[in-house]
Amino acid sequence: MTKTEIDYVTPQWSAPFHVQALTTLRLGGYSQGDYRGLNLADHVGDDFARVKKNRSLLGSSIGYPADPYWLEQVHGSRVVQLDAAMSLVLLTEASPVFVGLSVPF
């Protein structure tokens, strides 16, 4: 695989037509060193110019209609929504306890 090729996995699920998803793999891309490959995260210390090239490569490879709003993955309980003004709005704090569902710990 070359730098200008990427690989990704698409889920096999029954979702509404307008809902689409994919998971990128690290193959391809322009990042080097510890971030070698298709690093899309701009908050981990990688060279931002390379991250921008990786994001552009992803866009040209899958053909999304506009630049996405890039989120930062965290492990927490905050639930946010992107509003029409492209601003993140805190909806709630999530809980590991659900009505009618037991969650083993």
C-alpha cells in the first residue's frame, strides 16, 4: 500500500440511508515516526501539515461532500451534539446505568 492509498472498514448494519460510517486503518498516509501512517488526530503531537494531508487523502478517497467536524475521542460520560452553527452543545452526562438493562462491572 502506498501513501496515497488508504484502507478502511465499513459496518454491515441496517441503518437509515443517510447514516453512514467507516473506520480507518493506519495503512497509507503521510505521518512518520510514532504516528506513521494515516494519523487523523491533530491533538496528539503529530505534525499538523501531515495530519491535514492525511485528512485530505481520506476525503478524496471516500468522497465525502464537505469537510467533517473532527472530534477528539475521549473516554468519558459527556454527550454532545453538533448544532446548525457547527458548534458542539453539551446534551447531558451519560450514565453506565440504564433502565431495564443490567451492566456488569
